[in-house]
Amino acid sequence: MDNRHRNPTFLTINSHDPSGGAGIVADVETAASLGCHCFSAVTALNVRDTQQHKDRQSSPASLLIEQVRAALEDGSIHAIKIGDIGSVAQVEAVHTILEDYPDLPVVIDPVLHHGANDGDVNVAIRLLLLPRATVTILSRDHIRALSNSADSLSAATQELFESGGDFLLITDAAAQPGHLQNRLYSPKGVIKEYVWECLPDRFHGAGSTLSAAVTAYLAHGFDLFEALQQSQQFTWQALQNARQLGMGCKVPDRLFWARDK
């Protein structure tokens, strides 16, 4: 308990999702649910609902730097989450700032589908941000986008570790009847597997909830392995209690514990 922070805070560097399913709204909601305060820097304004993404307007890299510096220089930040970054200039800006804060835990949960410049952005994320991550959370689609290796999941993860970084959490890494499996990789291979019961619905914001929860637990002072276990349990409960708030996917209820059942 001596390592726990009295007023845990984290900074999210992410885009705004007006549906509230993902993006900064999801990060703030998860932080509040888990007893943290969330500072934020907006990388882009999205136009989307619970069904689909329609448009976006990215923040200039200079404005992003000013937002991040304002948060880091004003408050006592205990962890950083990096989410939706859509340009090489933004990646370079975030990388430069992280170099000034080498002791802060960093959770990376990238969004890798922005259009024509995806390839350049993905390379920049792999080379500049992944080496700084305490843990990077990726789906199998993310692995394919970031890696040039198509032989196997293990080969692809090893390729990413060549750029740096200590841990990768691969979500839905293997299918089992009625269950999904998340795998935690280090450069030595799989070091832990997590098996969760599959839920029947489709969700918007599951990954955002998970990565924000990991960041929140790290901000509290939990070690990485306990943060990963607790955050997956929290996310599963948020999905189990997800609500139909629009005409598309269900939105995780990150305040499930506060509802009067």
C-alpha cells in the first residue's frame, strides 16, 4: 500500500468520440469509476455514432503539444494513456514529450485506421512510441497493421519487440468455444493467458475501457500484472452491463457498480 497514490491522476492523449463509447469520454468515465482524475489532450474531433465513423478533424501537432504540456506541468500525473493518434507529426510530438518523463508508466492503445497515410503513421507508432510503452494493448488486426510478419502471431509480436517495449497484451488472441483469450507477451514469448466468457452482444468502446482501466490502476500504484488482471475484470463487468444507448453497438457501462439493480 505504500506505493499507492493518494490522489491518482492520469493523462489521456486521445480523440473525442461524441457517442461516448470510446475516446476521451470513455477514458474520463473509466477514470472516475476507478477513483482517478483524468487530464486530457485532444488529438482529433471525430464525427461518429454507435454504428459507424463518419469524419474527423485532427488537432495540429503544435496545439497537441501545448495541451499535453499544460497538463504535465500543472498537475502531478501518475500515468499516461496514448490512444488515437492520426498523423506522423502528432506521433513525433508525443514522442518528444515522453522523453522528458521517462519514469511515467505509459499505456498505448492505438487506433490504426485513418486512411491514406496509415502506413507512415503505423511505422512512426512502432518506432517512436512502442519502445516507451509499459504495455501496449493490441488486437490481432492491430498486429497485422503494425507488423510485416504474417507467419504467426508469435512471429509478429517478436517483430514488434525488436523496436522496443516490454509487454504486449494481445486481446482475443485465441478462440475457444464460448470464451475469448487474451495473451500477455514479453520478448521471451507468452507469459500469461487470461480466459473470459464471451458475451453475446456487439460493443463500442471495449478496448478503450480496458486500456483506460489499466492506466487507472497503474496511476493508483498497482504493479503491471495486478493492473492487467483487475482492469480485465472491470472491463468484463462493464460489458456485461452494457447499455443500448443508440441504434448501433452497446456502450460499456463503466459505472455499473453505481446502478440500482
